[in-house]
Amino acid sequence: MLAMVVLAQAQTEAPEQNSSHGIAMHGLPALENGFRHFPYISEQARKGGRAVYALRGSFDSLNPYVLKGSAPYVLKEQVYESLMARSWDEPFSLYGLLAESIETPEDRRWVVFHLNPKARFSTGDPVRPEDVLWTVHTLIEQGKPNYAEFFRDVTQMKKIGPHAVRFDFAKSNRELPLMLGLMPVLSKKAESARKFGSDALTPLVGSGPYRVGVVEPGRLLTLERDPNYWGRELPANRGRHNFDVVEYQFYRDSIAQWEAFKAGQVSILAVNDPAKWRELEVLPAMIEGRIKRAEIEHSRASGMRGFVFNTRRPLFDDRRVRQALSLAFDFKWLNERLFEGTYRRIESYFSGSELAHAGAAGGLERALLIPFKDSLPDGVLDSGWRPTDGIGDGRNRVNLRRARELLMEAGWEYRDGALRNALGQPFVFEMLLTSYSDERVAQIFSEALEPLGIQLEIRIVDDAQFRERLMVYDFDMTVYRWWLSLSPGDEQRLYWGSLGVDTPGTRNYMGVDSPAVEAMIDTMLAAKSREEFRAAVKALDRVLSAGVYVIPFWEEKADRYAWWDEMARPEVTPLYGYRPDVWWMQGVTDTILDADTPSAGAAPSPAKP
């Protein structure tokens, strides 16, 4: 791909013909030019104060764009800014940030970003087209593999004036302009003098609202609001990034996070354990009103979380074996035993949304899958695949009986006290974990496998080792979560593309290698209408589910959070749910949305219906 990308000489800036303040994956962005702020911002928001968050895991790098090391994801958007900003109240729409406008034709064979002349790095240097071009080249050549994959269709990129860059594509690609819009922009002047990613704990020079403050690897990271931040009054920023200091404390497990929150050391915490949610009711601080809690509803897809099979391992390369182990997982009993029946099962990768497959494939979805019918499991086109729950009695006899039949079909036989293959080797595998809360579930699963003669060994490692082993797919089974949007795109190649079967660093942890999956991703990315897009994603959801690559866990329709009453939140929740960047601190006086404060751009306009 690198040989195909041409960095052209600067040209005279082309006239704007179809320049827009925003772009959507399909159709038009919901907010018109000159909008005041995102709809999930509160007019009551203020700037000031210190917010403390608890993150699980560790970190040893401040560069989230390279494979080496583990960097906190929170650096993105807050320190390292992108060309455009995403609205979390739409499936996939972007609005002006470093680039004040975007220009692209109907077929999306190219895109031009017009940089905001006011954009500045934290050093005070202007953000120039040269910085954009240098960043793209650097990410492709030295960044994580997903950047080369995302930008593989870029054939030429060039500066076309003092404030504009153009990217040309090998073919029509509806999503690529948006992916480029979300690309970070780093300072060529500051970063080109050193090898990218070589000095892991020296922050990159960004243009965002925060600068890196205190750094204690593995334990503490603080971000301090830049008083000279150039983009404070942009419509996409107003009412966001409100704390003077954002502190991130790192904990090994959820138990330590919970205790820190109760002690007042953490400002806000996700509370996904029903027992802890009930415990809040009797805490003195809750009774006194000093702690608040809420179930914050969302409309996003479930995504996928569960026990992940590594199909690169011969033990799990047979779908019948994976299906048998899935049958042994008695979700209904586990849900009652651990969570008092609070959760519902994740049924597919996009369950809970319009993108989830259901029943028989029909219309365009069926037409897309017919060419691959012979390679798909029986019945997939007619009924799809859903995980099978037990009856909740802890015995799970019906499912275990069917699991034994599948294992026998796959060449496994119970003898001499264990399930063995034709060579007499026992069925033994390792579960790689980094969370003690997942260990609870894995232990119950281990007990459920014993009647089948299967031995599961649980291994808990620290976060750094866990990430390292995942990167090179060195595990039998693990627990992982893929967050999936309502507008999935090129990242689906990173998640399930065949490149990830052998190439380290992707998120295809299960080792999916399916022509049907590849074709559905291609169709999804090329779709010009929302109808065609939905059909392709439903077909992708159907094929992935039928592969039984994951034993799905559970989901909730709302995000549960508890916070100390010094924190305040908007009344409106966006489509994707909880967003930390729009909260603020009670008692501070720095007004940020006064009626007489001008916004960047034209006068406010109402959202489109």
C-alpha cells in the first residue's frame, strides 16, 4: 500500500464547490451549519474543578497509535485531536474541528479537508496541511496495523493550499472520508525529529483541550486543561471538556475500584454488578444524598462480549466443538446465581438494534448470502443462530446431552476419566484472563464442563501481559468485548478480516477466516443507501453468529452509574448513552454557554427533523 500512496507537490487551493460543515455516513448530518452545540449539551454546564475516574488495568506508554506498550485510550480526543468531531447522537456523523469544513463528491472518490486557520497545537504552532500529511504517512508506516488497513485505498494525498489537503482513493468508498476525519493530527515539527513511538512516556504534541500533567506509569495520569486551547468556542466543543483537571487512577480489578469510589477517592463509577447497585442503597453517603445514581438509557447495539475461542488452535477449529462448549454454558442459571436474573443474553453481534439479524433471511439480505450458502452451516439462512440457554436448574442435562453428541461427531470420546481424541489426548485448555470478576464466571463454566470430561485451567495475568498475548493471539480462550456502533465500517476488517488470521495486532482474536464475512464487509462499505447497508450488516451479523466464535455473555439496556453529588450531568442523553466529556462540576462559576457568547461560525440553526 505504501508504494501506491503518492505525496503530491503543493498546488493552488481548489475552489470549494460542495464544502460542508459536516458529513454523515448515509444521508445528511442532522445539525445544520451554524448549530450552537450538540443536542446532548446542557446550557447549565460550567468549567472548573477536578474529576477523578477509575480505570482498570495499567499503562506504560502515552502513545496510543503504536503497537509497543499500553497507552490510555483517554488521551484520544482530550490531548490528541482529530480533523473532525463525532456527534454521539447520530449513527455516524462528523462536524468541524481542526478542519472547519469537508468537501467530497457523491461517489466519494476523494475528499478535501479545509483546515481552520485558527487551529493550534499546544506549543502555539499552527496546524498545517504538512502536519496532516506527515501524520498519515507516519501512522501507515509506523503505527498500528489498522491504520495501513483503514487507509489502504488512499492512492494520493496532497496539499492544495495553505489550509487544505486532498486525499484521492482507488475506488468509491463511503466511509473513508469519515475515517480520515477521525484521524489524529500530530505536530510534524515536534515529532519528526525522533523515532515515532520510541520515547513511550514522553507525550506527543497534540492540539486538544488538555495537556498531559502528572504521569505515574501503571498508577496515575492527570490531564490539565489548556487555558490557551484554540477550539473552546467551536460548536462541536461548546459544553464539553469542562473540568480543569481530569485524573485517572488505575486499579487492578473492579473490587478496588468500588472501594475507592465508596471512600470518595473517585468521582464517578460504572456499577454493573447488581449486588453493588443494591449496596448503594444502604451507604450513608447515598442516604444523605451525597451520592447519586441513575440508569442512563442508550440505543446502541449490544456489541459482543463473552468467552472467545481461538480457532487457530486445533482444539477449537471445529465448529461442532465450539457449539458443544456453548451448550454447556448455562446462562440462565449463572444469571440467577450471580446477578439475580438482572441481565439479558447477548444474542448476536448487533442485538438490540435495527442491524441485528432475526428469523429467516429475506430480500436483499438473503440475496447477499445465497452465493455462500454451501459454506454456511445448515439452517443459517432459514433461522439464523442464537445461543442456547439452559433451563436454570444447574444441571443443564438436555444441553449437555446434545453437547456430547456434537463432541462425538467431532472425534472426541469419553474414556479413562476424561474426554479424549483419537490419539488419546485429553481435552484440556487454558482460559486467559486479566479480571477477577471474569474469573468468577470462568470458574462456573469450568464446573459446567466437568461432566463432559473437559478440563479448563484458568490463568490470570497482569494487564500488560494480557495485552501482549492477545496481540500475538497466544491463548486458547479468553474474555473480550467488541463495542459495535450503529454505523459499522472499515473497523470490521480489523475485527473479523482474514488479514488478522496471521497478522499480529488486529482484533480478530478468534481467527475468523470467512469469504462470506469479507464479502459482507465489502458490500456494507460500498452501500449507497441505508437499506442496502442494513441488509449487509444483518448478513454479517448472521454469518458471525453462525460461526460460534464466541460464547456470548450478557447486556443491559441502560448504563448504570453512581457519582458524588459534586458532579452534574445534562438531562439529555445521546443515542450512544453515557458521555463523560459533557459532565461538569457543581459550584464552579465559569459560564461557558452564555446567550451572548458568540459561537464559531454562523448564527445557530435548529436541528433538521
